[in-house]
Amino acid sequence: MPSIDSKDIHKIIVACDAGMGSSVMLATQLRKQLKSHNVQVEHTPVNSIPADADVVVCHAGLANRARAGAPDKVLISFQVFIGDPAVTGLINTIKNGGTVDA
């Protein structure tokens, strides 16, 4: 199971199926919350996760596809687009230090 130290997180990918709507809002929210930590946040289709991603964030329904496309990346899956504990945990770990586990 991949893991990464928070200081090594430079690029987060919010992977989605259709590319519109709620996942775009989540990417925007992450971008704002992590702006002072120099973490780049991008939004891409789940089938096009870039090789330079450090962490992939996606809805639980897409987790298997994301894991298949980026097996060596830390994957954070969530149930709720806004306020999900998994995403909140990622943000807190980046801000406060620690290790993020897939």
C-alpha cells in the first residue's frame, strides 16, 4: 500500500468520471485550502491520471479504476464531495505534517 510524507506532496489529482460538477468544486476547494502549502491541485478524468501525481483523490465508486490506472500512487477515496472525513484528513495532514497512506 503506497504512502507519502506530507512534505513530499506537490501535486494532487482529483480524478472524476465525467469531468464536470462536484469534482471540479472539490478541486477548487482543495486548491484554496492548500494554496499556502505550494501544493498544485488539478482535475483530470480517472482514465488520464498523470504520472507526476503524488496523491489521487476520487469518489469511492471510481477507486478501482483510479487504482488500476495509477497503482503506485496514494489514493484517497471519499463518499461525499464536500466535507468528507477522508479529504479533511488529507488536508490536515498536509497542513500539520505526517504520512498519508492509501
